[in-house]
Amino acid sequence: MKAEAEESSHRFLSVNPEKCVGCSICEYACSLEKEGVLNPLKSRIRIIRGPPFIHVATTCRQCEDTPCIKACPEEALHQSKETGAILVEGEKCDGCKWCLEACEYGAIRYDSALEAVVICDLCEGEPKCKEACPEEAIDLVEEEADISKAWVEASKKWIDASDRLLKMTKGEGVTDFLADSKEIMERIDEKYRELFESKK
């Protein structure tokens, strides 16, 4: 029964690229929670920006085969049995960065001040980036396959987004786009206000 409980508590942080608008609020929320500053460069989640309408946040996927753990020569990384998060033992990490090379998602950051790596630890099961996201693009899912499914669905939508952009260059759908953008910006503005108020 104990093993079943541990397995059921394992969650994966999933970012839906279809919903992500690249606002960076997740980066600010993460840096505030983990470093006490509003600095996206100190975040453990990263926004990747591509062509128009394509933005996505990326962070640790808590991979089941844990290539970062296998790459660490100092055994400074381990996976939490409770949450599945990859945890760093700072006193063991010598900053060799082998784990950065092993991570195919670019989810590990080297902190020059600590002289060690930092990785998303899921905020003990209540990720602040998820709470802060104005578009609800970040979620905790039960299966790693759910993350891939979200990407497949999003890739279909990106084709539609490209068509929409082409139509806008001809003056079609601009009004609807501006109305949608206004609503998104209002939600983003509200979340930014909440973050800056919490910093005071």
C-alpha cells in the first residue's frame, strides 16, 4: 500500500504550448519563490520563444530514466520518492555541469553564486509557476505521456495559428485578434500586480 501511495503522488509538470503566451510570469514567480527576487534569469523554468504565436515554458520533466542523475559523477542528484522531483544535494555538487549536458530539455541551470546546479523541485508539490500562470498553461499531470499528448495537440493548433497570421497580413481577423489580445493582457497585468504586491 505504501508503494502505491508513493506512486500515486508522483506528478509531472506539464506546460501546454497551445496556451502559453510567453508572458514570463512563471519565471518571475519561480525566482521570487526560490531566490527571493523578481529575476527571470534566476528562474528554474524558462520561456522559449519561436515564430509568432509560438511560446512555451520548459522545466524539469522528472524523467523516469533520469539521465541527469546517471550523468552525475558525484551522486549529487536523486529523485524524490514522494513527488518525483529531481533534488540537488548542494554540498555534493561540484558544478561539473555534466547533468546540464545530459538533460535534453535544457531544464537545469548552473548557479554561479552557489557553484552548483539548481533544478525545479515542484515546490513540494505546489508549484508557484502553476499558481501564477494567467492562461492556466501549466499543470501537474499524472502520466509523462500526458505531456507528449499536449505537444501533439498543440502542433496541430500551430498550423491554424500560421494560417491566422497570414490572413491578418491581408487585414482579415485583426479585430478578433486585438480583442483576444486585450483580454490576455488584462489577465497578465493582474498577475504581475499580484507578484509585485507580494514582493513588498
